[in-house]
Amino acid sequence: MTEEDGRAPAAVVFDALGLDHERAFADSAERRASPDWLLERLAPGIRVLDVGSGTGRPTAHTLAGAGDRVLGLDVSPVMVDPAARQVPGAEFRLADIRDTPLAEASFDAVCAYFSLLQMSRAEQAAVVAKPARVVRIGGLVAPATVPLDVADAECVFMGQPTRVTGFGAEAFTGLVTGAGLTVLAEECSRYTPDLPGAMPEPRLFLHARRPDQPPEGR
Ligand SMILES: C[S@@+](CC[C@H](N)C(=O)[O-])C[C@H]1O[C@@H](n2cnc3c(N)ncnc32)[C@H](O)[C@@H]1O
């Protein structure tokens, strides 16, 4: 996938969106279901990494509001700035998850909601494998994607021309299990953003755990 002027393609798109993205994909029970799933299973005060944390709402807002220590990473400064203002109880860093070093077993949970789609397939596989290492044994990992089998497809997202790569649901789940995580739950739904003429789009949320013993062969 090409980098534009040395910048990540996702940064170019999301720098043009900022809070417009949050308004279009508004907070809702449906959006909070996955952070709530993490909260129900882990004690308060856990360390959570939010990959592609956007404007901080609803994910970091929900988790930090419950007392968790949240680190949000995002490649777009226009997303990071409002996140830091809107969720002062969390820490946000301008960083590209593809080349951010993170210590082994340094988080209790990792979530990554819709933040992989501007990466190549190989990059998505590498990024999905990262939580399997940076979450502690027994920790939880919650990735979500738009489960579409497309590679470097041209599209216009909220008025911004971009290229999107995705996996079908089975292949995306395979990335997660291939990284050594055990999938505990899978939620498929359709969501219609609050945009003129928007159509319902598929969504896949996975909830996984780093097992006590690595699968054989690892
Ligand atoms: C579709 S938005 C989703 C934001 C938030 N996770 C949510 O669910 O509302 C994707 C976010 O991932 C960020 N992102 C994309 N690629 C990234 C990368 N390589 N490293 C860090 N953040 C990235 C984008 O800048 C954007 O803020």
C-alpha cells in the first residue's frame, strides 16, 4: 500500500474527518457493546490499549469512565487532538501501530475497532498478531472490522478518496486464531452511519483471549 508524501494513507483520510467521523458513527449501545464486554470480564483499573483510538468516543470514554487506564494510539493528529480533550482521563499518542514498539504482556486488554482497513493484508495480519503478544496471558483482545473480502479497492469514505483492504469474516477470524488467540465470541451486525444516502454496512466484532498455553507449534 502506498504512503502519501511519507504519511500513512489512514492519516490522510482521517485528518480530513476528525469529529465528523464521530458524528457519523455516533455513540450507541451497539458501539459500546464490545468495551462493555471487556468491562464485564476484567477487574476495574485494567490497562487497555485502544488501537486506532479515533476521537476517543465511545471506546476510551467508556473504559476510562469505568476507571481503566487507557492508552489510545492513532496515526491522525486530527483524531488524537479531540480525543485528548474529550477524554482527559486517558492517554493518547500520535503513533502508527505498524511501527510502534510495545512491551510484551504490558496490557490486560487490547481493542482495535475498524482501524486496520487502510493497511495491506500482510500489515493487518502483523497488527492483529501484536495484541497476542502485548496482552498478558489470560488477557482479552477485541478487534472489529468491516468483513469484506477486498484488496486495495478504491472507494470514497465520507467524501475522502481512499483505498480499502479487508477480509471476509472467516478469514479475519482466522487471522486472530492464527495469532494464537482463542475466540470466545463473535458478533455480526449491520450498521448504518448517520450520513446522507448511507447504506447498512456489515460489522464483525471478535472477542478473544490469550490462552494460558500457546497453541501447539508456537
Ligand atoms: C474508522 S476510525 C475508527 C475510530 C475508532 N476506533 C472508532 O471505532 O470509532 C479508524 C481510526 O484508526 C486510525 N488508524 C488507521 N490506521 C492506523 C495506524 N496504522 N496506526 C494507528 N491508527 C490508525 C485512524 O486514524 C482512525 O482514527
